[in-house]
Amino acid sequence: MADTKRSRRRVDRILDEWRRSQIVRLVGRSQHYAAVPADLLSTDRWQELLSLSENQPFLLVSARRAAVLKVKAGGERAVGIAVGRDRSAATLIAIADPERDLATPMKGPFETITFGEDQALFDDALTCMKRISRLPALLLLPLNGAECVPEIDFLLSASHEDVNIYLTSATPVEEVVRAHVPLAASPNTQLAIFRGQQNGTDHLAILVGDVARAAGRGDPILTRLHSECLTGDLLGSLKCDCGDQLRGALAALSEEGVGVLMYLAQEGRGIGLTNKMRAYSLQDQGFDTVEANLRLGFDDDERDFKIAAEILKTLGVNRIKLMTNNPQKVEVLQAHGIEITERVEHKFAANPHNELYLQIKKEKSGHFL
């Protein structure tokens, strides 16, 4: 059995390499593979990958992306596509990135690769790509056992056991710092930073009034889970209702006199800012917000609300009145020990730019709108 701390540390380092589009080594049951993200592949990185072995590379994509490419996916989450050694980096990016589909429509036909006992490793590898807000697409090159040369030995390595431990083990959070920050909506406000111990992501808790005292009395605390949205919260984008929801929640907490707004670092429903812009580009091509996320290879909503439950518990808040239109938030918080005494409606008037967005959230995502 692998050591949990070492496995987490090993995979954290692997993901940091992938964030920077570096090559790593995945250790399968009978084969090792050099692996590099495909979405921002450079010509130099592609040539570096090919230099590690004479074997044939393949592209790993999600089943959703495979369906768009007309590749039979079976029941697997990760699908392998043979790409050969003569493809250009630009061509490989076009296969991996749905935003480029209209510009490069002719890509197939494709030959699929079967993985056998390494299927689970590749399924989890794509999940890891989502965790770092990269497109779920990897280029892999099988490595022979005899190819233990310095260029390969220097690659950071992780086994499927390491990756599985990383994805399935608990992710505790800790409060890093807290300070008084008077806001226009509520001068009596504290901001507390909470850091996930697994990946170092910082989340913000906005505490209005004496939350600890109210929670200690057993009062249900008015609470809003708000995922960061740079375009809506900061720039005033009309494509979503996020800015209205943020400002409306702060006003409601101020009126209540006590409450918590969790500002979660989960941009674009958990797919990250870059992929959110890719989704917006797909929306410009006629896809709705759900279709765009699925076409990119993600689920409709990739956010992890368990982290919010852990932060609330750390704050001593176990009973809440939840401001939300999202049934998933209610279900996840309740499943992780938070008592919800009331769901408080939290919706705002549509504008001509977000009418379809709100309609899709209601019809496809089940929001109470």
C-alpha cells in the first residue's frame, strides 16, 4: 500500500508540471508512459516527447470529446486515439480543443487504442487535468522498459495508486488568516482565507457581523456559496447573473446583520477562466452554456461544494439558511453534515444577454428559476 502523504506529494508535483505543459511519466501496470497536456502543445514540446521513444504516441481525450469527433467511446471516461509521429503540434491541438472545430472541421477518421488494465489510470489522469483547469486531453508515448536513460529518469513519475489516492482521499482545509475589512455593503465585516491542504487553493469567507456568537447560540446563519466569476463580479458582464447575485447576497447579509458569503475559487463552474473563455467562444458559435462545457470534455458543473461544507464546519457554522437556486448545493451540504433550515430564493431579473443562459440553467441544470 502506497504511503498517502507521499502519493499526494508526488501527484501534486506531477500536476504542477502539467500546469506548465511539462512532460511527466505515468507508471501503468505493465507499461510506462510519457505524458504531456495537449491543449497548449508547442512544437518543441512535441518533438521532446517523440525523442523519448520510437513507439507510436496517442491522444487521450474524454468520452464527451470522442463523441464530438465521431469516435466510438464505449463505456470508458478516457478514450485513446492513435495520432502517429508525423502530426504537427497545431494539428494535435485542433483535435484536442473544441473551440477550433469550425476552423479545422476535417480531422478523422480515427483509430482507437485499447488500454486493458491501464484504463483506470487514464480515466483518473483526465480527472486530474480537470482539477488544474486544463482541457481533459493528454498526449502519451509508451516507454519501453529498456529505455531507462537520463532524459526519462529525470521525469517526475506517479503510479495509478498514487493518482487514485490523490483523487479519493479527504481534502482538509485550514484557516490561514483573518482581518477586518469594512465593505460598502457592510462595514462590520471580516475576511478569512481558507486554504485547501491538498492543492493549495485559497477560498474566501466573508463574515458579516458576529458569526461565531450567532452560531454558538445555534442560530441558523444566512449563507451564500458564490463561485468566483471575474467577468461578472469584476467586469460587470451581462452574459451571466453572477455580479447581481454577489452584490445582492452582500446586501442581504448586511440587512440580516450576520451571515457568511463563501467566495469559492471555482471559476467557470469549476473549469477555470481559460476554459470558461473557450466555452464563451463556443457559445459565440451557437452552443448553449451546458453544450459548451460538455463539448470541451467537462461535465455541466465541475464545482466541488464539499469544500464549502468543510469551511463552514471550521467556522463552527452547522445550521444555515442557504441563499441559492441550485439544488446541488443543498444536496451536497446536507450530505456533508450541514443542516439547512431554509432555502432562500436568490434570483434577479434577466437582461437580453443572459435570458438564454438563465433558461438553460433552469431547464438543463435544474435550478429553481
